[in-house]
Amino acid sequence: MRCEEGSLLTQTRTPSTRSHHRKRAVLRSTAAVLRRRGFDAVTSRSVAEEGGLPEQTVRAYYPSRDDLRAAGLKFMLNGWIEQANDFIERLPTKLDLEETARLITEVATVHAAEDEYFTRATISSVYERYLQAGKHAELTSLIAAYNEVLAELVGHVLARNGWRASPRVCRAVLAVADGTVIYELAAGENPVPRAIQMLQFAIPQLCASPGDHQTR
């Protein structure tokens, strides 16, 4: 399921104007600085240098550093959600348990499991930025919204394997994926195979029987 236009994290469509393109350039540059160097590196100067933009252009759209950080994070999270949707939409509507576990791992890590170019470092950077955002009070609402979207996407993935899980169960399944990934990253291992394995064990334990309904 693709996120609906106008939802908390997605951005409404804007007419294709020169101003809009400049703003998009600022957002892309902010997200690039954020991904590579973290929140502390996000300033109007660093963003301007990243995108080859005048610093006054960055300040015109986002006068404060907090505004710039929040906009960059929102842009990045929206990109992650779009990637997760792409993973879901490329697969059949009926999945077996292994395919379900693999897809949830892809949604959680924002990495295609079979992509030969993904590395432990790139997956680690996703989780590092996610955890760093929680240290900034002005960004926690965006992270909370992202968590809700991910849990909803997990529910749609589970439905393709015949599970009708409550939001709480969807969050628990996502927690298994995230917890295993963090555990394996800390151990210096590629987290994907183990996350898939743990999800294959956990999904039948956490969800109702296929076809059963769990109340919210």
C-alpha cells in the first residue's frame, strides 16, 4: 500500500515552479548531509555547499537550524517509506513465510535483501540516523509518525501471508526485526540473514492463526 498523499509524512504535490525546484534541491542536499554526517553537521552553510546553492537560498526556506533539520529528516523518512512501498509492490499478493520475513526485513532496513551492493555499514547508517533523531525533542514526532507508518506497512505484508494482525502485533513483529538487526550490527555481522530467520520463528508466535482476526 502506497502512503496516501497528504498523510503525516508524505508531502502534498506542489506545482512545478522554479521556487519549488529550488526548495527540493535544498531538501535533497539537507538529506544528503544528514545521511552522511549526522544531525550535528546540518547547517545552512553545509547544505549550501552540498548542493552548490547560495546560503541565503537555504535560509530563505528554512531560517532556523531546527527547521532545516526537521525538513531534512522528513524528506529522508519519506524516501524510506517510498522505498519500503516499492519493495512491497514488486512482490505477489500471496507470500510464503520466508518471503514475508524477507520483505519485513527489507521494509525495516530500507535495503533490498538480495542487493549485492548493500553493506553492513549502509544498514547501520539507517539505524544510526533513526536513533540520533530521538535525541532531538523537535524531531520525535516525526519519528513517532514514521514508526506508525512502518507498523502499518508490516500489517500489509503480514496480510499477504494470511495473517490479520492487530497494530500492537505489527509493532511487535517490527520490533523483532529491528532488535535482531541492532544485535547483529553490534556483533559486527551482516544482520539480514539472522533477521529473516528470527522473523520466521516469531511471526507464527506473535500473530493469530492464518485467517483469524485480531481485534485492535
